[in-house]
Amino acid sequence: MPVDRYIRATRDYANRIMIHVFSHYVPARLIVLVVLEALVLMLAAYAGISFQSDRSGESVLGMADAAPSLASGFAVGMLILMSSMGLYQPELWSNKPAIAVRLIVAFLLGFVITGFVAYMVPSLTAGPVVLAGVLVVALTGSVLVRSAFCKWSHLGAFKSRVLVLGTGSRAVKLGEYAKRNASHKVIGYVALQPSTHYVPLEQVLPFEPGESLLSLVEKHAINQIVVAVRDRRGDGFPVTQLLECKMKGVDVVELPTFFEREHRQVLLESLNPSWMVLGRGFRQSHLENAVKRLFDLIVSTAFLLLNLPVMLIVALCIYLESGAPVLFRQERVGQGGRMFTLYKFRSMRMNAEGDGPPQWADVNDERLTRVGRVIRKWRIDELPQILNVLRGEMSFVGPRPERPFFVNRLVTQIPFYALRHTAKPGITGWAQVRYPYGASIDDAIEKLQYDLYYVKNHSLFLDVMILISTIEVVIWGKGAR
């Protein structure tokens, strides 16, 4: 194999790989970025600790071998901060102004937190000048790493070249998502049978029944083939040719698996019961439920203690503006379709819906009070739901519980909607951090696809990732109404 072809094959393999970490798909390009930034952060911290040791004539903590541990701790802390700022969200990687603002905020918070830790631990003798120097070096290194990473992304170094088998309505959905996603590019579509093309005609590649699919793959340097046809019976479906492509290193996947892997959602349009039953996921065990319950109790108790002063102030503000009651009680549908009473801080005026039917909140909703606009923007109105978690009616992470009125409508209009009730509802969830507030049937469908991904792949690791992402949603007010 020529050298350039070998390099291309190696790059193509790296492009399409998705690491399956505790049932959650993580793009390899994201792991590359995290590893590079972790190295930059550790080197900056190690250099600062060594400089401080040389100045004072003794090592920090009096141990020469403590520097690697301290540097690692600093790197992990900064990575969590940067993740909570949304700096590892793929949709932000090409938005330079947003990246710049969030990097600065993350490193300013890092300076404050690191300085506080150094102050609370007297043996950590690092002064503000050294801390500032470490963070400036780390910030500079992070900017350089991200600039190179962004440049490589624009050059296609991390983009997979996809060939789609099928030109129907399901294939159209894939093309629409590819335009908004930098991880893959649809090179073209192949029509296996004469039929109406729903995709752009200029993207339909000529392919005769006797032609080799492998030759088409090699001609267009394809690394992934996505099977997006419903009918796979008869001689029209090229099973042998697909196997030949797979043996040559080309990744061949079904459309539902591709969407789950690349977009971290379950595509309703291509969903079928056999894929859910025979595939991975959609399982619950007593051990997993026990671990999740313990996680809920620990996180909820910690959140309640940390936010108790805020909750008392908010309760007072609501009472002073519009009187009692301060808490709003509403019936919601929980796990297994069981009803429970959900608690929130009241953000709307009394009798906001009157005798009319229930309705979703709208942008600039006139029913909101002045205090309500603030607490809904920062999601503070959700804090009393910690009581629901402690009572076992909700989990901290899970699909958002919906009102019975909307559930009855959505179950009849959206297939598989009831599946979201197999998991305990949560204060925050995968759909909440991936999609803005939903106020229509189309929004409900989009959020359900994320909820089903969570139900299928839920784990403690995914719960932690969602909690970190929730910080970004709260700080930047994403999707609040």
C-alpha cells in the first residue's frame, strides 16, 4: 500500500471511531482535545510548583514527589471547570468569540478557586503571582491547542466521509443533521431500487446493479456506509458487497446506530422494536437502581445544603412580591405512569391558566412575575424538586416529568413516547442539556429522541456528564423560559 494511502486509511479510521465509555458514546476527537489540554494544564502547574520550590528553597508540602499529584489535581479541576463552561461542546468549537469568553471565565474561576484552596491549606505556599503565572501559561497553551484543533477540523482531519445507501425520507434526516454537525460529511447517496428521491438529485451517485460498491467507496474515499433502506429483502440489497467493504476496513452501520453514535439520540423515524429488543441497552438491574438511588441521595443532600440560603431568599422575594403560596404544586407523570406532586418555586401569578386548558410556557410569557422571570432564567425555580428526589419520586438526572394533559396528547401522537416513563424522571436530563425548552409537538419529538438515548444508555458516568453540562445551561441561561 502506498504511504499516502496508508496515512489516509489510518486517518479515516481515527475519524470514525467513537469510544463507548460506560454505554455513552464519546467522539475520539473530543478525547484527543481533552488529553492535549490536560497535558498543557499539568505542564503549566508543574512548572509553577517547581518555580515556587526554587524560590522558597523547599518543595511544596515538603515533598519533592508531590508536584505530579498537585499538577494532576489542578488539571482535573480545570478540565471540570472548562467542561462546565461548555468548552467541550462540538457545536462551539468553531465559534471563536464564544470560546474566548468562556475560556477567560473558566480560568478566572480557576484562579479564584485555586487561590482559595492555597489559602485554606497553609502548606501550599504558592503566592498570587505564581498562581497567575500558571494560569496565564495554561490559558496560552489551551488557546494554541484549540487553534490548531480548530484548523485541523476545518481541513477535514476529524471529519468522516459518509456514503448513504438509500434516498428515501430517512436518508433526508441524516443529510439535515450532517449540515449542522462537523463530525461527518455526506459524500453522496446510492439508490438501490428505482424510486422517488427525497434527497438532492445532485448528490445521488450513479450506481448500476452490476457495479462494485467497493469501487465507489474507493473512488470517493469513503470511511463509513450508512444503511438507510427499509426493505432489505431480495437481490436488490448488496449484502455481499457490503461485507466486502467491511473487510476492507469501511465501517458499515444501520441508520439508528449511526444516529445514536454520532448524535447521541435515538432517531424515532428509523426506530423499530427489534432494534430495541436485540440491541444493546434498554436494561435496568437492581444493582444499577441501588447505585443511582445512593447517588441521588448524596447529590440532593449536598445541593440542598449548598442552596438553602438561596432558597430562603427566593422564597422571601416571592412572598414580598405576590404573597403566598411560595411553592407551586403540580401533578406530573412519573416512573411507570404513576402520578406524583411536583414542587417548584412559584414563578407565575396566581391562577395563571384560569379555567383554560394547560399550556406550555412561551417566550416572554406574560404570566410570569418579576421574580419569576429571574428564577426561571437561572433555573432556580427547580430547586424545591430536591424534595421530590429525597422522597424517591424523582431522580436527580432523568427525563423531565410532564403534565398528564400533555402526556395523554403526546402518547397518541408520538410513537414510543411512553418508553420515557420506564426511567424515573429527573430535575435535569440529557434532553435538557442538549435541546432548548420544548413548547410544541415537534419539540417534544426532538426531546424524546434524547430521552430515549438516556433510557437506553443511562449510567453513573452519563449522569455525571449531564450534571456538569447542567452547570453550563444554568450559567449561560440556555433554553430558559
